[in-house]
Amino acid sequence: MIGCLCIHGFTGNPTEVEPLVTHIRRNTDWHIVVPTLPGHGEHLALKGISYNQWIEHAERELQNLLKICDKVYVIGFSMGGLIASYLAVHYPIEKLILLSAAAYYVNPKQLLVDVSEMVKDTLKGRLKENELFIRYSRKLKETPIAATLQFRKLVATIKPLINRVTIPTLIAQGESDGVVPPRSAHYLYENIATPEKKLIFLKESKHLICHCNERDKLFCEIVDFLQDAKNS
């Protein structure tokens, strides 16, 4: 049996990767696990949570999968991509998928574009209809500064391990991502040690890459990469 672990991002929840999970379930018979990291979920409770707890929770889920599956793939979105990379270094994972993985974060150029769109919607009285405003205003209100510092510690801890990833890896990045800049994907591609790696850019996609208009193409690329025997 093939297992697949999907890890969401900082201040997120499984809905961030849900469209991809649905696609994989429709096209395979894999056993898919999508955990909710400590302090995350529909209602954030990040106070007092350390970055080690996020890693350890993902580790336990992976260990359980490895007990019942012949092969395990790991997919990580944003911060989850860093955690997935950590797991790829320390456990016998077959393949790795990194989506908008946050080796670097905050893309000032795109962020200005997104803020400009919010200002326009504010002037038109439509701010509450702006998708980015809806998604991120709640997160900003419910995220303690200490939790953001834990996120930064996680990135600083895992980033030096990237050059120890030696399994086939697919990296996907939206060019219109205001949270994770395209240079993050370039950094990952250049520093991951495996020769079996692929980098995909989606021109119109923002940070929530699994919800973008180009997602059908992305999902097919992911499943093809995971099923390709040449990458095994």
C-alpha cells in the first residue's frame, strides 16, 4: 500500500491542501493522512506552542504511515514544505512534493500589488469581498507574535538541512505569491541534493496554490511525478 502525508502551513489547516487531496483520492487508491498541527485548525490556539511540537506531530503521523505502508510520499505546503523536507532527511520517504515552501517568506513586490487591490476594493466598499482580506485578516488577529517567532525558528532550523534531501522532489511555486517569493523555489531547487528534481512555476497563482485557477494542471503534474517509475 502507498501512503501519502500532506502537511498544511503556518496558521493554516487541512483545507489549504484539500483540493489536491480530493484529486489524489479520485485518481489513486493511496492511504492519505492530513493532520492538523498543534495550535492550528479552524480556530487558532497558538499561544504556548513551540515549533518542535509541529515537527514532532508530523513525525508521529509519518511513523504511523511507515508502519502500514510499503511506500510513503510526503507533500508539504508553505511551512509544511519545510517540515516535509525535515522528514525527508530523517525518514525513508520515497518522494517529496514542496508547494509554496517557505524557505524565504514575504514577497514585497507582490504584497504591494495585493494591498493595492485591497485599497481599491475598500474605496468601492467591497473590502469584505476581497479573498485575500477574508483569508488573512483573521489570521493576523489570532496569531501571537511569539507564534510567528516560532515559525521563524523552524525555518532557521530546517533550512540548513535542505542540502541533505536526496529523494526525488517536485517543487511548485506561484509567481504571484505575496507570502513566499519565487526565489524560495529557486533556492530549494538549487540546494536540494537529488538530481531527480523538477521545478514548476504557475504564472497566475498566489500563495494558496492548491486553490488557484491553475490547480488542475498542478495536480496532474504532482500525480504524474509520484507515479512515474523513473523517479523511484
